[in-house]
Amino acid sequence: MRRTLVSICVLQAFSVPSWAEQASTDKTTLELQATDIVGTSDYETAQGPVEGYRATRSASATRTDTAIHETPQSISVVTKDVVTDIEATRLQDALDYAGGVGRANNFGGQGLTTFTVRGFTTGEFYRNGFPINRGYPNMPDANSIERLEVLRGPATTLYGRGDPGGTFNVVSKQPLAERSVTLGSQLDDQGMQRGTLDASGPLDEEGRLAYRLNVVGEGGDTFRRHVETERYGVTPVLSWQANDDTKVIFEGDFMRNNHPLDRGVTRYPNQIGTASRDTFFGEKDVGKLHNDNNMAQLRFEHFLSDNWTLGGGFQWLDGTLQGNAVEANGVADDGRTLGRNWNYRKLEWTDKDTQLNLTGHFSAGGFDHTLLTGVEYEDYDYKSIIQRSSGAVSAYPIDIFNPVYGQPRPALTRTPTNDKENLKTYAAFIQDQVALTERLKVLAGARFERFEHDYETFVPGGRSWEASDNAVTPRLGVLYDLTDTVAVYANTARSFKPNSGASREGGGFEPEKGKSYEMGIKWEALDRQLSVDGAIYQIEKRNVLTTDPVDSTFSVAAGEVRSRGFDLNVAGNVTPEWRVIGGYAYVDAEVTKDNVIPSGTRLMNIPKNSFSLLNVYEFQNGGLRGLGLGTGFKYVDERAGQTANTAFSMGSYAVVDLLGFYKINDNVRMNLDVKNVFDRDYEEGAFGNVYAYPGEPRTVQVGFSYTL
């Protein structure tokens, strides 16, 4: 197996001496796209570090630096301290404690996992306000994340096309005012090995030029038989304070993920049982799919005056996913012989996104306003080719319960996918946050968007198509402070998302359109140390693709689905030593209209009840000072494995994790975690109507970090 750990000597070579401390500035960052060099100030900003688990400000929901308590929308922030305490290596680990966020398709271990929020599957991921979910991107590595923010409900007004359940915004680590170099290493008993570097500091005497560099090397075995993984990433950030009014930031993220295509275990209706969680239906010599993703952001912020700020930037994404894989065809009549196909794929994508925002603070009509206006242009290109061997159930067989590997590789005889597409988006939006009184605040906004979608297929008999549409997606929110620590709010918002594919007549489809209604309460409890938020909601989505009643080989945009429910989230400190984060969600999500599926059918991967809570107690004084002990508990209700008349079911499960860490001093930290303590056998999510991905068994993980 290839060595993947980066040696300590190599990591230290990236260390940069400190020349001086950062020059101070009186101006406060207001825009999401630009971030101040982080100092040691106690004042929290929407993009900066958070002490502990409770964030008080966010820019994700408004694109302005706004107190979460004053934002009429449900928001959860998973801070860097949460990520550190649970030794997360992927964002999905941290999202387990975001409250009401479930796992769906993990793309066979290749890229950005999709999640469920408020009854809908979503992959709406952004990084510093720019979309990073185009193509098949790698999951951002936890080592580069300052905070991860979950917006519940539609966010289309600010971010454009997307699902109405929720949106995620990753706020990445930014340069520090003082020199810091942290080396880290993690190992687990399943075979994972990982090394990290986080280095930062000023590059000039005045502190106007500063850097941050995150490096990760990871690899080794997994609990899945014959599934070895590799991951390499470099994330540089340069911040330049050109003058007192202008800041420019360059940020890159260059990641390679090498991983076999691993869909999980199969759940065909005629199977006589389910394979063990470690069973892999590929081949030892299949090799790995190579997923390369390159991202570059150039962001700027310019203070036009004390009250007006111009910000924005440009993002370039480029990626490929290429290699061989094995996937299932179906199960033979004996209920245990799985037909398979060998396949090759090459997927390529490029996405260019340009944003320009203007933010102003002023008084008009006797009211205080925070006005945000912006324009955005995005140009997305994607092309793919997939070749497969025979799709017969009898082809390339393997026994589900006693797999024997090493069969001759079958020939590639089919090319079911050979296409390219382009999607251009033009958008303008406006938003106003108005303080009608000291306690009553209103947020109103609207986005005007046009998309032009061209699809061309080179498969014989395939249909190329063109589609274009215009969308207006408004939102309105009202918040009232009942007391200094308790606020109630209500909001309504709209969403839209283009549908892919061609109709029987040869044209494109109407886009999916959603509408949401939400009412909630926000409470800053325990002397403002603990945030407690609750909300009830209803979301409806129409123009969902369903079977064409004239020709079942085609679809029509005529389906409708609905989700309603309640969520409750907590984050912060119960005492100075005891910190918590987690949430409960009740979701009733079902089909309300379809040409084939009966109304009332449950949506796939959506549990009616889910609960998570992370408790960490860190001793502050005495001989145990620096010792932290914690438990993580996750419960997920039964879920449908597909949205269908006869769906398979994934059972409910409860998982307990134990964690411990010890800060030997300000420079050295050690972690010890036991995940899934009781070795619960469960399935975390389903895909493609026939696959379910098993959860990780009991795993012992150790970690070590040293700050120079």
C-alpha cells in the first residue's frame, strides 16, 4: 500500500517565520466574500473563529454580518471546536450534530455526500458564499474549515437554484495575525492513517500580507473489505490589506481523492437476505477512481465609506472523476447470485462564478436599514462518458454471501452515457433588513434569475435538448424580541431548481419550484451562554419529475411532494466546563401527487424522528485541568430506501460515541475516541433504489497535535 502520511520533516518545511504583528484597523468586515486577518480580539465576526460551540453571528443567511438571534431563519453553526473535539476528518462527521441533518448518497465514496434536511435531499454546498457542489466535488477536508453553517429552508434568494430543505455554507480558515504552525496525526484501528499541517502568520512587517496553509495526507484500509482509500489536499490562502479601505484574498483548494467505487450493500426485493456490512461487490484489481478537484477564489472587499461596502469575487472550479468500477445489474432467481457489470467512466467539469455585492447601512423614513444588492453570473460545463459490460442479471456473477473474487474482466460492450451540457445563470438580487422598532425587525428580499441549459448526447437514439427559464424567488421574514433573550419569528420563501432531461416531445422540463413557511423561537439561555432554537415549518415542491402516463420510458414534470415538521436545536455552554451541541427533528415528508406512486408514500432516506447530542466536559482547574471527556449520541428512525410503492426499509438505530482529549500544555493535545461503542450494525443511507451504505463499526481512533 502506498504511503500517504506526510512526514513531520516535510511538514515543518512549510513553516514560515514571524516578522511582525498585524496592523490594527477600525473597520469591521461586513461581506461574506472577504475576511479579516484573525487576531486575538474577543469580538466575534460572522467569518472568524468561535470560542466553544456557540456562534453568535452569521453571514450565511443574509450575506451581512448579522446576529443569529436577529435573523428570522433557523441556523446552526458547527464550530471548529466541535470538529476538533470529535476528531472529524470529513464534514459529514460534524454535520451529525448540526440537528436534523441526515445522510443520503455518498457517491460511492467519491465526492460530496448529499444530506437530508427538513424532508428533502440536498447537496447545496457553498464555500465562503460560492457554490462548490458542481460536478462531483470532493468533500472539503475538516482540516481547512473554520465553521460550517446550516441554513434550514430555502436560500434561493441569495444563492440561486437549489433544494428547499436547506443549504450549507463552509467558512474556511483564514490567515492569523500571529505566527502559528500546528502538526497533526490521526490513526484508527480500521487502518486509517492521516497527517495534517495548519500554518499561518504575517508575511511582512506591517502585517498587511498574511498567509494560511493547510495540508493533508490520508490513506489506508477501511472497514469495507478490499476498499483502501487515499486523499491528498493543499489549501493555501493569501490575504492582502492593500490599504485601509481595500482587502484582497486569494484562496485555493487542490484535492485528490483515490477511492474504489463502493456503493455499499444491495437490497433487491428478491434477495434472500442482506450481506454483512464489510462485503464489497467489486474486485480486488478494479483499482480506484481518481477524483481531482481544483478550486481558486479571488475575493475582495472595498469600503466606499463608513456605511457602504463593495465586495465580491470570482471562483473557478475544475474537476475530473476517472477510472474503472464494478456495479450491480440485479439478483438471479436464487436470491443470492448478483449480476454485475464492469465499467469505465470519465467525467469532467468546469464552473466559473462571478459575484458583486453592495452593502449599505443608512436611515430612511425613520427606520434603520441594512441594504444588500448583488449580481451574479455562472457558467458551468460538464461532459461525461461511461462504458459498461453486459447488463444481464447472469453476467459477471458473484455470490452475495460468499463472494469469490478474481473472475476475468468482461469486455466493455455498451456506451449508455456520452454527453455534454452547459448551464449559464444570470442573476440579480436585493435584500433589506429594517429595524422598525428596537424590538421589531423585518427582512425582505427577492432574486431575479435566468438560466439557459443546453444538453447534447452522442448516444444513438438519445435526445439532445435546450431549456431556458426565468425565476423570481422572494422571501420575507419578521422577528420580534419578546425579551432581551427571547425572540419569535416567522418567514416565507420560495425556491427553484432546473430539471435535467428531455420530455417525450423533445424539450426540457419546467424547473422544480418550492415554497416554505416557518415559525420559530430563539432563546439565549443561561446568561446568553446557551442558544436554544425551535421551529415548525411546511415546505411544498412541485414540478417533480414523474413517469409520463403516455410512455413510461419518459418523464413529465407533474409530481408534487410535501414536508412538514418541527426541529429543536441547542448549542453552547451549560456551565463553563460543560458544552453541548445537538438537536431533535420530527419530519413528515411524503408524495402528494404522482402518476405512478400513491399519495402518502414516504420520501427516501427521511426518518420521522432523529436526535443527536454531543456532551463534552473539560476540567478547568486542579490536577485534571486540560482533560476533556465526552459522549455523542445519535438516534435515527426507520427510513424508506426508495420513494416507491414497495420500498425496502432501513431500520432505526442508536449509536453512542465516547471521546477524550488531554491538553498537556498550550502546544500539545492528544485525543482518544471510541466510535459506535456498542458496535451497532446499521445503514446510514440509500441510493439508486437498490443500494444501502452500512455505518461504521466500532472504531478506536487516536490523534495527536503539536503547535509550534
